[in-house]
Amino acid sequence: MKGYASLVKPYILWMSLFIVVPMLLIVLYAFTEHGNALMAFRFTLGNFMRFFDPVFIKVLFKSLEVAIITTILCIIIGYPIAYVISNASERAQTLLILLITLPMWINMLVRTYAWISILSDGGILNSIFQFFGLAPIKMMYTDFAVMLGMVYNFLPFMIISIYTVLAKLDRALIHASHDLGANPLQTFLRVVLPLSMPGVISGITLVFLPAVSTFVIPKFLGGGQYMLIGNLIENQFITVGEWNFGSAISLIMAVIIMGSMILTRKIDRDASDTTSVEGGKLW
């Protein structure tokens, strides 16, 4: 095994250059003042205190609200789809999962641009409305457009996470539930749903974390008028040039994201422990 240890060194070098070093620079910028000379840094907490302005707090809560709604919608839409796929034949499962993941092979920016051509005033959707004699509807640069883009881009993560757990579910438990007199609804609520919670928790993590920090979708489908925390960070780095304040916001979001991950892992662990302890009471 020691002979293979040397193979890890290129990955350590890669991670150091492209992950560790940028993170250290963000920490340095976050705790220093703007415009410092290279070797004369002046440390400050002012960048973090500035974030607690009501305007920026409102942006943070708006980002959390959008991410939570996106996650809930992905659960509502994704769970039934994952359940149907898991109950299909093996050949059908392969084809359906391929169809689910196929859009993910395309860059998110390209997929978002596609929605612009669909939702714009002269886009495909309004052209269909006019063909049937219906009045066109303004959909671009609205909350609806942003939420649609968010759900579309992050829904596959929820479906795949739940499907992975449901596909591995021991069917003998379902047959045993039916043999003991449970109807399909009781079997789902008492057996399938509790045992699939690890997949749901994983899906929540994979959807909520990128949704709370994304900036591409609100920027293009919100028309630049939809300010979320990801757009605020991008604006500070690219437009305003306030790298110190942008780094402070990035660190605050990193803490929030890490806290969310710890919370979801704790919920997942508690759910797994409860299921294993009460396994004999499922039906």
C-alpha cells in the first residue's frame, strides 16, 4: 500500500493550488482593509460588520427563502418521479435515469439561456399561447421564471438521491407489510417513506446548498433585478471591486452552508437510528 501512497501526491498538489490557496486568500481579504499594500495588511472586522446592514440581511433572507422553496418543490416533484422509476423494470429504469441526467450533460449556462428563449415575450411558450388565441403572458424577469429555472436545474439531484435509496430497498419488507394486512398507503407511510429518508436528506443537501448560493439563474432569468446572495458576491468581486467585502460575505455563506450540512447530517443520523430501533414496529 505504501507504494500507492505516492499516487496521492498529484491530487494533494492540485487541491492545494486550486482549493486551499484560494480559500486562504479569501480569508485574508475578508479580515483586511481595502487597498492595503502587499506587505502592510491592516486587519479589521469591519467587512463582517458591514454585512449586517438591513439591505444585505434582506438579500440573505431572500436567498434562504428561494432555496427553501426550491428544495420543497424538488421534493414534491422529485419523490413521485423517483418512486415510479424505482418500481419500473430494470431496462426502463436505465432509460428513465438517462433521460433525467441527460440535461445535466449540458452546461448550466446553456440550459438557462434555453429558458430565456422559451419564456421571453416572443418566445416559444407565448407563441403557443398566441397560436391558440390566448393572450401572451409576461414570464421573464419574474419570480416564476427564477423559481422555474432553479427547480429545473436542481431537480435531477433530488430525483437521483431518492431513487438510489428506493432502488436498493428490500422488497421483502413491502411484501411482508402486505401480508400483515397493510394497504398500499399504510405500506408507503410506515415502510417506504421512513426507509427512504436518507435519500431525501441527501437530496435536500444537494439542492439547498447550490440553490442558496447560485447567481447564474437569478441573473439571467431575473433580468439582473433579482438580487440573491450569489449575485451580491459576484457584484462585489466583478463590478464594484470590493474584494474584501465580497470575501467576508463568502465566508459568512460558507459558515451557513457548513451549518446546514451538519444539521442535515444530524437529522439523517437521527432518522436512521429511529428507523433501525423501531424497525419491528413498521407494520
